[in-house]
Amino acid sequence: MSSREDVGQVVELARYPVKSLGGERLTSARITAAGVAGDRSWAVYTEDGGIGSGKTTRRFRRIDGLLALRAHLDDGEVPLVVLPDGREHRADDPAAGQTLSTLLGRPLRLRRQTSIPHHDESPIHLITTAAVRKLEGLLGEPVDIARFRANIVLEVEGDDFIEDAWQGRHLTIGDQVELCIGPGMPRCVMVGLPQPCAGLGSDTRLLKLLGRVHQVRFGLQASVVRGGTVQRGDLAVLRPRPAR
């Protein structure tokens, strides 16, 4: 194997300033050790301290309706939460929590991340178009990448889960950023939930399909070796496995 492989290029960048709300597409993104700057930096919290999500676990609490909302950063570190009617609230405004509580029918508040991380598995989540085409072939119809809420989408040739072979290797993107590729990203009910903010309805088939063909995994987890700025169009280069 050569010392490097040009595997594709960045075609989508996204961040989700508030966990489990709709997010925003970016033309460039600053990558830090914690992931895309501003990504999942805030969350909706329940009365018992749980983090609002599409599922219930030790950390997370399912709150139906979150994906009807979206959030974006407006020249700062505090997200603006956009309601279905278009109204916006700053996340640090107490009125935002009161409005969400009324809208979603339970006591809620918005809070910045502290010691408990908001990310499900890893700071960076990436998918490839090759894997998306594989799913589309199995399903027999187009699959919207918005369902997977990835930070980075790489345009890669083929139609298979070719990124499985990248695990344990380093991926450089553009001139600055280097990622360590981890295991596949475990999927949950989130991939099939309706996302009104993205124009998507409910679809339970995807999770069942991934369970049948790919151990309920899609995309890759990644950690940050070297931060910097990534832009759409940047080349992604796969490096050899680091020597032990």
C-alpha cells in the first residue's frame, strides 16, 4: 500500500449547536479537540438533569418534537433557537426555556455543556456518499443524508461501506486537520424520526435495514489529532496506520 490514499473530498459540513435540534450547513468549519466548534455545545435539559434527545438512556431523555426546531450560531457562542413559526430565542434567554416547556408540554431549560458531554459517541461524525449509495441500492430509493446528522460528508467513489476499512487509520482533510478514525457509528431510532426542520417524515425502515446488513452501524466515529479549518471541497487523504 502506498503511504497515502486520496479517498475523496468534503461535500457537506454541518453542526448542530443544540443537541437533537436541527442544525446548519457550513461552507467552512473550525475543528477543535472537542469537534466542530459550536457543535452540540448546548442542549435541552429535563427536570431530572437528563439531556433531551430522540432516545432514552442513562444520559438522555426522549423528548418528542425537538426535531421540529433548529438552531444556528449568529456571530457568537450562544445559539439562536428557531421555532416552527419562525420566531427566534437566544439559548441563554430564560424565555427560551419557558417557550420550549409550553411548546413541548413539560418543564425544560436550555443549558451549555459542562462536565457531561452532549455528543453520543465521539467529537466528530463522518459519512461517505459511497455508503449512502449502498443504502439507496438496498432500499431501492434515495436516502437523505440529513437523517444521519453527520458533521462531515465525504464524496467517495463506489457504492459500499468502504469506510469500514479505514478504522484505526488517520485521515487528513485539507491542509490542517487530522482525524483518527474510530469504529462505526451505532445508530438508533433517531435515523427514522421525522425531522420537520429538514422536511423529512418518519421512516422506520432504515434502522431495520442497518440492523440486517451492517450491525446497526452507519458512518464513522472520529477523534481530533490536529485541529484547524476544513472547507467544502477539501481533499481527504487516508494515512497508514500509526506504528505501535
